[in-house]
Amino acid sequence: MPVFAYKAYDTSGRQICGELTADSAASGREQLLLQGVQLLDFKAIRFAIKRPRSLQTLRSAKNREQVGEFARQLAMLVRVGVTVIEALDVLVEQATGKFGTIVRDVRERTASGIPLSEALEHHPQWFDQVFCSAVKVGQVSGQLDVALLALASFIRESQQLRNRLTAALTYPAMLLVLSVGVIIFLMSYVIPQLLHVLESSGRPLPEATAFLKSISDVIVGYWPWLIGGVATIFTGAALFLRWSPGRSWWHSTQMKLPVIGPLIQKALIAEFAQKMSLLLRTGVPAVEAVDLLIVSTRHDSLRNDLVTVSEVAKRGGSMSDGLQNARVFPPTVRYLLNVGQETGELANMLQELEQSYATEVKLAIGRVASVLEPALIVIMAVVVGFIVFATMLPILEATRAMQ
């Protein structure tokens, strides 16, 4: 679908500019004219490529916050009796930047008679299928405000979990980068100068010092090749992870890693319970909710488990039956889901499960951080200690020989 850039004067005479997604140039101009603006410039700038919905993710924390705030404010306006179109008019006035263009387009599509959920589906890079399905069911059931508030809460809790994980890993990541930087500086600048002085004395270097010198010579003499090799490795890894079998292998391997594996498993269970509970509470049928999660999840191990659940459920089986050979879900979770389904309290059971595993994820994040930080410090101390030892060893031997 084409994307158009425009400049115009709004109803107050102020010059504005922005982007608009429309089926054609004529349709785009008509949308803007309906807003009462006077066009100055209007041109196509690119085509919006609609990727598979499973790849549509909000990679920016700011984008997730904008969508969450949009859902919360729209819910409040609808709850007090404002129509959807009037509520979108209010949100258009305060939305800015790229998201402002998205909200404006949603408003125009809704005003033309398209249901809100379908208008949102035209922007999958902002509103995924879980979001759109919850909105659709909310509109049909007359509880759009409830669905939107649930979505806003879901986005807020998901963001809080991401922020907690990011905060826990920020210090170890900074420590790792600093450590690598210090070691490279020592090996490429400080050590060569010191070893040059030691070699000029004519005495043979100890084995540890000679080994250190060989590493330093490689870094100094072949640094372009080293950088190219590292870039090649990262590029190859990225391409491998984009290849479906490679991604599946990596996701499966993640689950088996010590310390990290249990954290990923708990996070996946918390994500599943959170999304599934949200969809069930907004009125989406269980089987349809599972199908939506299959599309929206980015982890192949969880997706494979959910595909099995969907197939078993469509044959008349229970959710727990489909999870008998699951990789992600432990027996306790399978039992709780079975109890929830038999008692008709699956949504509430999932909500409690999500809260429980969210707490476990917080604790697991703390454990991972507590393991990574001292481990990196110890590794840094060993490497720097070896550099100091190998540098000082010939000096100590020379001093001993002079005595």
C-alpha cells in the first residue's frame, strides 16, 4: 500500500506536514480534504510492505508505550459515552510523529464505515492480531472499553517485564564491553611498547611473555582481518537465525542452557498465560485464542507446543492433552490448565498462572544478574592478572639475575 507525504494548512491556518497510508493518491487527498485542510504538497514516498504477521513486532519501547497509552485513553473516552469516531478525533489532536499519522489513518478508515478492529489491522507493525482480535470481540460484545483497558494493562505489564530484564542485564553488558575494550587497549598499545623495551635487553622472553607477545602481534598486525572475521561471524549468525531451521535449533538450544534456559521457559509461560488470559477475558474462544498466539509468538518452541494444542483441541481434545509432550510447559502447568478448563475457570487460572510466573521471572532475572556480574569480574581479573604477570615476569627474572 502506498505511503504519501504531505504539507498543508490546517483549519487554524497553521502549516502541518506528515505521512498518510492510502489505497491511492486520490483516496489520500480525499482523506485530507475531509479533515478541512488546504493541501500544499502531496506525493508518494514509498510502499508499505506488509510482512507476515508473525514478524510484526513493536521493537521500540516508545512505540509500545504509545500503543498502550492509545488503548488506555480510547477506553476512558468510550467508557464515558463518547463515540469511537469522536474519541479518535480527540486522540488525533494530541498524537504526534509517525504514530499520529497512524491514528489519523485509523480515524479516517473508521469514519468511512470500517470497523475499528479492521482499521487497526491495516497497521500490523503497531497493532498485532492479539490487539485487533480483542478490539473486535469488545466491539461485538459492547464492551470495547473493557477490552481496551485489558490491552493497556497487558502492554504495561509486558513493558515492565522487559524493562526489568533490560535493567538487570545492562550492568553486565556494560562490564563486558568495558572489559573487552580495556583488554584490547592493553594488548594493542601498552603491551607492545613494554615488550619492545624488554626485547631490546637481548634476554629471551619467558614462555608466558612470549605467548602474550604473540597474541599482541596478531591483534596489532591483523586487526582488519580480525574485525572482518568478527563481522562475518555476526552476519552469519544473523542469517542462520533468520533461516527457519536455524532459528528453531537455537530456540530449542536456549531451553537447555543452564541458568538462562529456566529464565526463558518461565518468561514464555508468563507470556502465554498473559496473552491467553487477555483473549479469553475479552471473549475470544479458546481455540481461536490459541491460533492467535501461534501467529503472534516469536519463539519456535512455544509455537510448536501451541500448534499441537490447536490440532488436538480441534479434534475435540483438551488443552492439557495437547501439552503432554510439550517442551515449554512443565507437568504442573499442564495440570493447572486442565483443572481450569474442566471447571470453566480457565481465564482466572491463567491470570493466576501469569502472576505466579511473572514473580518467578523477576526472581530468575535477579539470579541471572547475580551470576553474570561476579563471573565477568572474575574473568576480567584472570585475564588482566595474566597480562600483568606475563609483563612483570621478565622484569623479575632480570632483577633476580642481577643479584
